[in-house]
Amino acid sequence: MTIHVTNLTLTYERHPAIHHLTATIPQGEWLAIVGPNGAGKSTLLNAMAGLSTIDEGTINGLDPRTVAYLPQQAQLDKSFPITVLQLVMTGLWEELGFSKSLSHADCERCQEAIAAVGLQGFEHRMIGTLSGGQLQRSLFARVLVQNQPVILLDEPFNAIDTKTLSDLTKVIEQWHENKRTIIMVTHDLEYAKQYCPRTMLLARECISQGPTKKVLTTENLERARKLSENFDEDANDCMQGAA
């Protein structure tokens, strides 16, 4: 389904993060969400994943039960005693619930996902022993087994090597060919220009959305930077249409 974001306002730690955002994301689109630090990118992705409260407005055409979400590595507790295979298996929780055991077919599905991201032989490695690239491959395998039509990726290529970036980009390209909707937060403008057909530029509000080359212009990026730098954290609640 097409995702419709209408007059969306979100806060983070009681500060405005996104205000009065309206956007349309067609089914099967590969959309990069970019913007300065503090622009509200991850907050918007969390709202799409159903992980945060919407203060105003709506997100329609998006059911959290049909979303696969890949968080930033910084949000993970790498000391948690879990293997790569067990991490990937958690991707089936929504499908199986807590009362059902994994079948042989489910285990094979997880093994195939691990192989698809190039981690054969790592199934029983503890996640705390993995490099950044290996852990990211594991998280992509977890998304693969969820097999959802909408995929949300929050900074999927932070602190990984060039080979891992190339391999995981091929995974995303396959999702895109299969008409899955991919919404990816990234700080890497060059990556967005090279791979992402469409982009949304945020600075707590939408500066521009459309074909990446038309969005990531010098003028738009400068406007986003200035809006971000001039934002008043102590301002009163914003009202649409206020003078």
C-alpha cells in the first residue's frame, strides 16, 4: 500500500523533532531520509515502526505488523548472551508468537538468511564477538526472515567495511526489485545519490522530497543546514499557520 503521512508532529524527550510533515511514499519505493544531525530522521522511522507516540497527524497505509525494522547498532546490547542464529530467529517472533516452537523449516529459513548475507559458519558465534560488519550482516539476516513488504533501515551502513556495504546493498537492491517498500535513514549523501532513486530531505520539516538528484541540491542542503542551526529548542509548541 501507499504510505500517507499527514500533518505529522513528533516529539523526542519533550522537544519537537518533526512538525507538520506531509508526504506520500508509494508502494515499492526505495526512499532515503537524509538531513542534518537532530533533523528528526530516526524519530520519524520509529513512528513508522510503531515504536513512538504520534503527537499530531496520522500515518496511514502502514501496519506495524507488516514492517521489518533494522535499528542502529548503538541501540543493541552486544553483551547479551545470544548467538547469530538465535538473533536471526528473533525475527520470527511476530509470526510465531511466544507459544510456538520453531519448526525444522523455520530453522532452515534462518540458516538460508544467514547464508544469503555471507555469514555461513557464524551461526553459533556470540554476537559480542562479531565485528561491526558481521553484526550488521546478522541484523540484515534477521530482516530477511521476517519477509515483510515494508523495510525500515536506520543508518544501516555505519562503521562497516566496503565489502559488507557492497554485499548488503545487493540485498537491498533485491528487495527493491521485489517491489518491497524500503525507507532508509542515512547520513551518507553520496550513497543516497548513487543508489537511492528517491530522497526526503528533513530539517524537522520536509525541505524537499522526490528524485534524489533534484532533492540533494546545494540550495536545498544549505536551507536544511540553516533551519537546523536556527531551530529554537525552547520555543513554544508550534501551531500550523501561526504567524
